[in-house]
Amino acid sequence: MEQDILERCVTYFTHGGPIEWIGGGITIGTISVSGGDGAADNFGNTFSILGASWLSLSAGAQGVTLGGVDYSGYGDVGGVTLDVSGFKGDTTVVGSAFDDTITDNAGVNTITGGAGADVFTFMDTNTGTTLGLIDKIMDFSNTAGDKIDLTPVVDVNNYGEAGYADFNAFLAGADTADKAVWVGLVGSDGFVAVDHDTNGSIDYVIQLAGLGSLANVDVASFA
Ligand SMILES: [Ca+2]
Ligand SMILES: [Ca+2]
Ligand SMILES: [Ca+2]
């Protein structure tokens, strides 16, 4: 690499810059992120890797926690494990075109699994029941084999579903139904009310954006 290009790379990584600058003609085979202090290191902005052949993360014994991640550009990895549970903040996560395992965090998450049979794992401390502040799965597909892991829900077979006129009616219906997992359809979106400790009180809700029909989800969608 010529000296001026190397200096521009250093400037880029020091000050940040448009990702298109890399796309403009410089191929980086290895991106190394180092300099951690031994505690958790958080990268809050979306960190996109499109076609990188190798990613080396080195930041001390506790490793690196990424915030938003986008693996949609991966073509041949055969599925990835994306875990943002250690990140403190809201994240956007995009899986690969293969069978991924995606774990959320306690923040507000927008999650796209992409193609493949994806497993969406949700923490037991999540973002509550306020519309607009709940986690969203953007492309849940029963036919693709997607699953939602709600561990430690006590009895996922304590399941039911119904259609509702609006979100508040769904919440009231789910509370009345008193199921560990209750799915409602409001317009084209599905909502999953989770009582993870089965104490009769809903702990959090997950939105299944664009679900379309209750036929696209059932008790077998959950674990
Ligand atoms: Ca979350
Ligand atoms: Ca996927
Ligand atoms: Ca509960």
C-alpha cells in the first residue's frame, strides 16, 4: 500500500468517514480492532462488514461487544451467531441469508433475520409493553423455519392467540388470557406478549412486523 493511501486509512479510522470511501477502491482483507482496556468495549454505531474475509477483534480478556451489526453481505458463511446482549443501548441487527442465531439485549432492538431458519433469542429482562419501545422482528417467517427462544419462559405450551382492533386491546386481551405466551394480530403486525416467569403479569412484548396472519405463527414457533 502506498504511503499516502496508508495515511488516508489512518485518518479514516481515526476520525471516522463515509463507508463509501472504503468501497471506492481499497480492499481491506483484515480489520483489526484493538486497544481495549480489559473491560467491555462498546461500539455503538452500526458496524457493517460487507464481504470482509476475516474479522479479528482483540480488546482484552473480556472481548468486544458490538452494537448494531449487519451481516446481510455475507455470502458463504452458512449462518452466524449474533449476540448483542452485552451492549448497553438500542441496536439494529441484520442476519445473514443463512440459519442465524440472534440474541437481543435489554435495549430496543430492530432485528432482521434475513433468509434461512433463524433463531431469535430474547433476554428475560426486556423492553416492556410500550408500543414503539418494544423489540421488533422485521421478517419472522414460520414457513422459513424461524423460531423465537423465550427461555426461561416456564411453560411455552401455555399459548394462545387472537386478533385485535388495536395494540391496547391486544394488551388487555393478553392480560386477561393469562397465558405465558399470547400472540395477537393488529392489522398486519403480530405482537407476542411474554409472561416469562408465569406470574400472571406480562413482562414484555415483541412485535412481529408484517406477520400478516396468525397462520404464520403457532406454539411451535416458540421455545
Ligand atoms: Ca431487547
Ligand atoms: Ca438468516
Ligand atoms: Ca410475569
